[in-house]
Amino acid sequence: MKSLFPSLPDAARVWIYTADRPLGPTERATLLDAIGPFLAAWSSHRRPVLGEAAVLEDRFLVVAAHVADGDLSGCGIDKSVHEIEQLGSRFGIAWRGALDVAWRNEKGEVEVSSRADFRSAIGSGRVGARTPVFDTSITELGAFRSTGFPRPAAESWHGRVFRIVSEPSGTIPA
């Protein structure tokens, strides 16, 4: 992920929006084209915001922003949230909640579920220590770049919260 948003510093802020369904190639391109004018004109208390966006894994809209001479204001953040919500409505995308959990299932597909359903998937053996999970709570580009997206459940907050322990070497969870 080190190549993501190369023009932005590690200190840039990040927001990760999870779509309710996979987005096809045309939808991804259209979404990024549609957000482009907002990113080009984005400001925070009359200061320009350098913003970029990407769609990852066909499900995640990642928006990164940096203000050269200070922090992005709450008003600036609210502008982006409003824009993303409008784009979702315009393109028929429902953005999943911040408490939902995104992970890659045994078929390689991204699943998004409630925490209760994720816990059930752990209990049934569908999710284990090496299951790739997506940490959508990351707020800084440097952390996003360094931790990876996705990463094994046991190496993320998911492992701590859901008590997913590392398996002995050589074992692969069911």
C-alpha cells in the first residue's frame, strides 16, 4: 500500500467507506470521476485541501486528505461526508456502518457483516487467525500504508476484540 496516494504525506487523514455490495469496473470509474470535482475544489476554512480517492477491493472507497498548513477542520470533514453520502445515493450505493466488519471469506470474496455475525463466523470456523480482515477504522495514511489492507485477523484489532489467537505454524483455519 506504500504506492497509494504517493503525492500525500503519511500524516494525511484517511476515511474508508464500505459499499454494501461489490462495485463493478464501470461503477468504480464513474464514482471516482464523480468525486474528482469535489476533491479538486475541497477547502477547509478557505485553505485548500489536497484530496485523493481510490476504490480498493471493489468495495472500499478510500478518501485521503491533507492541508499543508494545519489540520482539516470539522467543517471540511463534514463537506466530504456529505459529498460521499450524495454520491452513494446518486449511484445506488449504501455505505455500511462503522461498526460492521469486513473480511475475505474462503472463496476470496469480501464479506461485510455485523459484529455478531462476524463472531458467529469465528465460532463456526469460517474466520480464523489468518483470515484477511479490513480495518476501516484507520484514520491516518501512514498507518494505512504500513499495516496493509487487508491483514490477518490475529494481527489487527479484530484479533484483540474477538479473541482470535494465532494458530501454530503450518495450520490454516477452516
